Amino acid sequence: MKTISIAEFETLVARNDWQREQDCEVLERLDRQVEEWNEENESFDLNDIPHVFGLASKTSTLDGIKITYTEGFNYDECDSDSLSTGTARDRMMFGL
């Protein structure tokens, strides 16, 4: 394994000739049930909301160095405000 100084690392990170790839993978789709009040019959209805779980990653490569960042996500379909990303699944991997 090659060791580099902090200054060398900062110079590498600042370069604009990194090759980048992005990937997004949906791992699971399921319906989650939500109770909603029904004014007409004055009771709660159970509605199915399509929900998506997945992973997104970005890989950057330069001079034999490969950095991959992966993060989990989930959201209700057709509701962009429901997007949630989890820091518990964040990964950053470095390779030479």
C-alpha cells in the first residue's frame, strides 16, 4: 500500500480530471399502509402507499485511486418530499 501526505491527498482531491460513475439500485418496493380519516362514513380507511428502498453510489477514479461513496434511500412513490437518506448506511471506501 502506498502512503501519501495530506498535501498530496488535497492536491489529488482538487484535481478536475477524476473519472466519475454513478449508480442507483432499487432493492425493494412494497406497499405501506396508512390510516386516513374518511369524512363520508366517519371512519378510518387503510390506504396502500407504494414505498421504495434502494442504494445510490458514486465512484471516482484517478491515477489508480478509487473512491466509492454509497448511501441508502427510501421514499413514497409520487411524493418527492418523502425522500429520506440514511447516514447509518453511508460508506466511503478508498482503494489503490
